[in-house]
Amino acid sequence: MLLQSSFAAAAGCAGHSQVQCDIVQKLESMRRGDASIRTENGRHNFVQDDFLIFEISTGREQGYVSIVYVSADDSVRFISRDSGPVPAGTVLNIGDGKQLMGSLFVSPPFGGELALLLVSPTPIFNAEAPETADDLLNVLQRGDAGIAAAYVLFETRPEV
């Protein structure tokens, strides 16, 4: 089910699932500091087999870093889970084959997708690793004390 609200349009969330938009809304309430995540060159549209590279920065934040990928089917994958502690000012390119995770590329399922960066003073996920966007939202709603959050929304589609 796609969200068609004014919030969705304002946040660039149109075309994404209801729960992805709910996560974005929660992340907006958690925004502090200058941690950031974006796709390489600011792209927001990708086709099958494109490389998917994320540029992340912890900004002035230091702590445990989680990079979470929410697919079009609302499944959750961790690119990094509670790594750290990571110093303030850390800048990484994720998916470029050089640092951290190796290469990332676009594959099914296709549609609205979401990547988020969380920097926290203590590990957020510990033993629990949410497997669905609903589970991730529940974790985020339990508390956001001291968590810096950033996100990027983008679209994927099959090769033309």
C-alpha cells in the first residue's frame, strides 16, 4: 500500500510503502547533528545491475554506526550493524568495493527503497536484528535518546 499524503509528498516519500514513510517520519523527529547518507552523485533512480554506492558521514557525531537498507518489499538488510565506536568526522563510501561491504548493486525487488544511517552512543540493535520494516519501526519507536539519524529515498526498476 502506498502512502499518498501531504507528508509523503513533502518528504519525497511518494511511491514508497506506508511503513517506509512512517520510518522517514520517525527519522525526521530524530534528526540532530550533521550525520548524513546519500547516494553517489545524489542519484535517486537506479536500474537493475547499477552499482549502488552510499556516501556516509558521521559529521560531528561519534558512536556506533548502523546502515540499514529497506527494500521495496519492506525487508530489512543491515549493511552495518552497531559497528564501532566510530569517531566523529568519519566519511565512507559504502558499496564502492573498497571499504566495509564490498560492491552493492541493484537487484529485485524493485520500487521505492530507503537507506538510513543511525549513529548512537550505545548499540541500538544488540541481539535483535529487525527483518522487516515494521520491526525496524518498532525498534526506532522504543527510543531515540542520543541517536543521530539520516536517510535517503530512491527508486529501483528492472532493466529497460
